[in-house]
Amino acid sequence: MFQSRIVKLSGVSFRDAQKNIRQWGCPDIGTYAMVREPDNPHDPNAIRVALFGHFFMGYVPRHLSRTLAPMMDAGRSFIAEFVSVNKAQGQPLIGLTIRIVETTNS
């Protein structure tokens, strides 16, 4: 079984992540989907974190997606749990910290 990991998402300045984190980055949401992107031209191990699989929140950092991607490709399932929104004083960008947890397929 995978040990849960707490990480800050990468790619939070891409697409509509800033808008989505502001709107959906809160404890009330609870969990986010982790979606494999094997055809991603920048990283074949890319794992997108999204609400309802649609609202883009960011990416699992590359160092961890290298480990998780083969597990997901083999049929293992993971979710991202909300931990916190990251804000640096005086900076316009915000980020999202999540806990990656393996789920059981029923």
C-alpha cells in the first residue's frame, strides 16, 4: 500500500488553475480527482489534479508522478485530499497543498 504524501501542486499558473483554486480550494470540497495524462507532450507521467475531473487545479510534482504514474497505469487508484491553500504575502499567485491517498477499488 502506498504511504500517503503531502505535496504542493505544480503548474498552478497554467490554464484556469488560479481561478479554480480560489473558487474550489477549500476544506468543504474535500477531495479531487487524479487524472493520468499519458499523452501530455511535456511529461508522459503527468497526473492532473481536478475537481470533478474537469476543473484543473494543478499537477502532481514530476518527482512523485514518476512513481505514481506506473501504479495508476497498472490499475491502482488515488485521490487528492485538500490540505491548504498556499499564499505568499505580496504575491498574486496562490497554490494548493494536497495529501495523496491510495483508494481501494470496490
